Amino acid sequence: MRITDAASFGEALRRRRKELGYTQAFLSDFSGFSVSFISDLENGKKTAELEKAIFLANLLGLDLDLTPRGW
């Protein structure tokens, strides 16, 4: 999935969380982040903290790669 904004990033996290059968509450307990933070992130809130967002993506088994366009 190509990530172009906060909304598409959040959708990718939500999709993966659901694939794994995790609830937001489970992820909150496991990560230490609040359910409201996870919800905001999944809903594309633009002010979410980058470090926490990357941590959650990694926790869900997602790798983030930045590559130049056209590669």
C-alpha cells in the first residue's frame, strides 16, 4: 500500500491490526499507548507523534521503507 498522507498510514495500521485480530484495547495494553492515541492515528490525525507511529507499525509487523519515486 502506498502511503501518501496521515489517513492512508492510519488505514494501513488499522487494516493490519484487524488482520492480526487485535483490538485497539489489546494494542494499547501491549504498547502502553492510549486507545485514544491509537484511534487518532488510525483515523489519520495529522499531529500524531512520528516515533510512536513508527513503533506501532513495527509492532504490527510492518516495515517502513522510503524509496525515491520511480525505483
